[in-house]
Amino acid sequence: MTQVKLTEDDYTEDDIGELRGALTELLSSCTALVDQYGTGGTWTPSPYGILTELDDSADLFAELSRLLARSRKSVRRVGLRVRRRHLEQRCDRASEIGGENGHFPTDADAWSRTSQR
């Protein structure tokens, strides 16, 4: 499959705003988790023992996983929208320069013309 080469011009202001919003939300949520589970970026041990602390750490990992998945989904959604728009524009340009009725000759067309001779 051919890789689509995007440029900065392919991204609209709305696309950029959505990307930045998703990343800002991720960082804000991570900051809230740091405040919830630690002090100054240091894990705060549970006063109820190591088993509770392990449960807390599992909750932290689950929340981080959800946050990352949501952010990746948002970034992927924007990327797919930009790629789709880019490809649609390429198709529109190609049809403008295409042959009769937007038909582009193929190797099969050339073969059929030579076999008819």
C-alpha cells in the first residue's frame, strides 16, 4: 500500500485545534492523577498496607491506559480525517486532468486496442 505523505498544509485550524485539545486534556488528566496518587511526582504509600497500595497502583495503571487510549483515538481520528480529505483532493485533481469522462487509460485498454488490430 502506498503511504500518504501529508504536509502541514493538509491540516486545517480545526484539525490542529482538535489535536492540541486532545493532548492538553491528556496532560491535565495526568496532572490530576499525579495529585491523586502522589505528592510532587512521588508515590504516596497507603496507610492501609501494601495490598491496598497494590490495588491503588492497579487503579492508576487502568486509568492511565484509558487516558492514553482516548487520546490515541482522538489523534487517530484527526489523522484519518486529514488523510481522507487529502486523498479526496488528489482524486478530484486527477479527475480534472483525466481522459474522456474521467476515464484513465490502463494497460488493459492498451492491450485491447492492440488485440483488435
